[in-house]
Amino acid sequence: MFEFHAGLVCNGEILFTRHFGHQTLERILFEIRRLSALEPGHSTLPEIVDLSPVERSDLDFAKMQAIVRLTAETARPGPDGKKIAVLAPLDVSYGLTRIHATLLEMSGSNVTSAVFRTEAEVLDWLGRPERAFADLEGIDRVAPLPDAGECCNL
């Protein structure tokens, strides 16, 4: 089972998402669309994606291409672009996320993604003084998204 939590942290300066369980392409695309529909302003914010609770994934290169296309479509980077910092401590998540970052770079979008194995590295890359996600203001409000109805045609 896949679960997705999201929320704004650091006084609304960062979008924080956390993935749980078994990742599938359909669920990831659904959650990207749903988040975009619920929080249209999120597309300009730096983003932290926590994949540490992911247990399994059916993603491959072709599926990562679909995720990159939707990421590029829904992001509305500011003049300096949009940054996505991913925590992926497990080898499989780390490798797949490196593919995502490379494909994003090759797409010519103004979205930059980087993958890290520790929370401190994620926070450093975003220029944050915190050393752990637990230290982020508002992390306790990151929760499952409310129902988005038919936003995603799924």
C-alpha cells in the first residue's frame, strides 16, 4: 500500500512530501496532480521529498520519464528555478532518484533535483540551518492530503 503525506514547513517556505509503502507510477502521478490541484502555489517552492519510508517500488526508466514529464509540467519555477531535494537512503530509491535528477536536467526545465542519503545533506543543499527534518518548523503538520475529488481522472 502506498501513502503520501505533504505539508508546508519553515513558515511556508518549503513543500515537504513523504512517501510510504509501495511506490507505483500511477500513485505517484496521481499524487503529483492532486498536490498541484490542492496547492497551486507549491510549484514555485523548494521541495523536500522523503523516500526513507518507501518499502518497494515498481518504477523503471520509462516510468521515471513519465514522472519527469509531469514534474516539469506542474512546476512553475521562479527566476532561479525550482529545487527538489530528495532523501533516498536505500540503494534502489537512490538509484531511481538519480535517474529522475538526470532526466530533469536533460529535459531543459528550470527544475533541479538532487538526491541525498542523509537529512543533513538535504538541508545543506537547500541552505537550511537545521540538521534533521524533526527540527523543521511545521513538520508535525505534514499529513495525508485531503480528498481531491476528481482532479486526477483516476
